[in-house]
Amino acid sequence: MDTWATWTTQGIIAGTGGVMTTEGGPITGDVTVHTTWIDGLAQVTVQHTGATEWYAVQGSPVPADDEDVGRAVHQAAVEAVREGGGRAFSFPV
């Protein structure tokens, strides 16, 4: 598949409990959310804003049949980070 897209949102303050990652556990504070959509999957990662390490969000990747769904997954991830809770994401898109 030759079609792909990415979205990045910086400067999100994670809600209480942060965002759960596969490698690093919960990430809190000022974070950046990055989503890559390729081959029917949306992979969501986060980092402390300005850091170099990226962490996979627990519950990602998720199926995303097209670019619009991939974008919706990214926006859902941004909102979930703002809400916090320190749990794995479920993407209802």
C-alpha cells in the first residue's frame, strides 16, 4: 500500500494518571501525540514534549480503513490524553 498519513499534536497536558504506554507505563505532564496511518492501521505514540523517546500507546495500533478514520483515531487519542486516567485506550471509531 502506498497511502499513508501522519498527524502530530504538541503541548497537551495529560489528565490525572496520564496516558498508558506499552514500554514506559503511564506518561504524564506536557506530551506530544503522534499518529501514523498506514496499511489500514493507526499507530499512536506519545512523548514528553521536546524529548527524543517515543512510546506506543497501549491499545494501539487500531484498525483504520481510510485516512479519515486514521485522523479520527488521532483526535480520539488527543482527547483521551487530556482526560488522563492512566489506562489503555479503546478507540470507538
